[in-house]
Amino acid sequence: EQDKVLSITAATLEQVSLLQNISRHNETVLWQPASPSHIAMNTPVHLYIQSSSVTRVTELLQTHGFSFSVLLDNTQNLIQEQTRNNTTDPK
Amino acid sequence: SGGMNNERYHSLEDIYHLVNKTSQEHPDMTKLILIGSSFEKNPLYVLKLSGRRGPVDKAMWMDCGIHAREWISPAFCIWFINYALTFYKEIPDITTLLDKMDIYILPVMNPDGYKYTWTTNRMWRKNRSVKEGSSCVGVDLNRNFDANWCTAGASSNPCSDIYCGQYPESEPEVQAVTKFLRSHKDSVKLYFSIHSYSQLLLFPYSYTLEQVPNHTELFELVQEASFKIRRHYRNIYRYGSGAKTIYLAPGGSDDWVYDQGIIYSFTFELQDRGRYGFLLPPNLINNACNEAFAGVKTIAMRVLEK
């Protein structure tokens, strides 16, 4: 598994609460909204999940009937592309 | 070669180098101003851009990179500087802006956090300040301004991504900006803070659901900017006051600026809306900057008319 970003929508208050708990876990990073306290029903939540937690988190989401999709399947590729040292400036 | 390449992100060291080089190569149009330093003592440089003319009494401020992981934001500030210096006296829009006002640009307001995203954790948001008695690092600089500080929408938990800090303006990065803006309050008429992502054009307030006195005027400005972006770049930017458009967020820079009397105060959230988020690929930087500039330009020209 690679690090991923999921778009998750909570349909009930119970799901909101569960999603807030998941997003406080230190192997996830909340992209949107800025804080778990802003998670609301029927509003997409964008959650970055480290590779080691992807299976566990997606299983948890499926078990609790969340609607979710993969926004970014492999964040490492993009990060490498961004930080590639391609400068020719000889400073 | 290699200097102002828009199709890649720049490390903090690159940005310092670019800004210094730019000020040396364009002494007639730029002035490098050190407004303070970060918690880890990285310098906070503002580049002042001016047209080749005498002094004027109006100015615009733009800061980028309050949040460390929002890389498109410093990329836009660098792009803007390059665009202004390349096309002054070539393209009417930027020529008018630089002839009528000075433009202060802070390319990276959170250099410690930005560096940390390049070296350790790409997803870091806050600055890197530490306080005795807490094992958690960093304050959300956009919750640390003295604007209804640390009320609903911010957190007093040092481990939170929206931690407001120990007290208003506790962070040296915020202090440097507020000190500069307080001392330039008479000339600075227009304020932009550049963030990402989700494509939004926002104005105060974020700390309350109440409307600012000139709400309609600001609404019409961002509406026109959004229309321009949609027409020219076929991209949709939502717009409105911060609290109503996204969520309550006290302690933000635009709200503080507004309450200081700078009533044309805006926060832009640049591309994209989730597909890449904070990891916008380098080949999309140019398009993101072009549409952001369309928004800035539209609002700035209107404010100049006013």
C-alpha cells in the first residue's frame, strides 16, 4: 500500500463522530476541513492516510458504511516529483 | 537558467536566493525589507515592488505561505514577483498597478514550517515553535492574530492543527507582520493572504458569522474576480465571507487587518479542489498562478478606482 488521500462523506452524526476520531489518529492528516471539530454531515472530508494505516482505515470505513473515494492513490510519487532537485542554478 | 522556473516548487534556500538576486538585479523597482525573523531565526523578507516613478501614497500587501504545506502559495508570490518585473511597461494591467501603488510581498511567512515540509513532513501546517511544558510543536499562525482570538473555530490544545498559541501574537512571525502593517497602515489600502486549497475567494469575517459593514462591496469584488477566472481559465472559485463560506476561524490575518481599518482585505485559496490538494503537481503551478493573478488584478484595479 502507498500513502493515500481519501474523500469521505459522513451521512449520520454517528459517522461524523467516528470520522472525527479517525482523523485525530496520528497516522492520518486532515486536509480538509482544518480541524476534526469542523467535520459535518454530507460535507466531503479529505484525509491523508499513511501507508501502514490504509488497510485498517478503509476496512473501518467500509464496516461503518461510509461513502468514500480515493482522491490520490500514491502521494509519494507526487512528493518526489515536487522535491526533485532539478535546479541548474550554481549558487 | 534555473532561476525563476515556474514549473517547479522552490526550497526555502532557493526562495531566499531568488529574492536577494531579484533585489540586486532590479534596484530601480525593488527594495528588500527585513521585517523580522521566525521562531527558528529564519529571516522574514518582504520585497517591495514599485514602478519607475516618484513616490505614491498607496500600497498593497500580499503574504504567502502562512501554512507550511500549502506550497502553491509561496510559488504564487514568486511567480507574481517575476511577472511584475518581466512585464512592467509591457502589459497594461501590471504596469497600472505598479505605477499607482507599491506592492509589498512576503513570499514565505512561515519559513520554519515550510522548511520542515521539505525535509521531514510534507503535510505539516503550523510553524515550529516550542514551549516549555508541551511536547507538541507549532502554532497555527492563522489563528494567532488578535481577532477574536482563540474562540470557537480555534483550539487551545498545543497538539491541534488549529492551535491558537499561548496568547495573541505570541508567534514572532505574526508579530513581524502586525508590526509592519501597523506602521504602514496609512498607505496599505489592500491586503491579500494566499493559501490553498479548494479554490475560494474569501473576505472578513471568519471569526463571526456577522457581516462587515462593506460586505456587499467586498462580495461584489470577489464575485467579479470569480467571474473573470471562470471566463478566462474555465475554473470555478467559490466566494463569500470566510465564516459563512467555510467555517468559523478566529485569529486570522485578514480579519485582524480588516479591524485595523484596511477594509479591502482578502484571503484566496488557490488550486485545487481535492484531486491533488497540497500536492499540486509542478506542471499545474503556472495555470494556478495565472488564475490567481486574474483574481488579484481584478480586485486591485477596482480598489484603485475607489
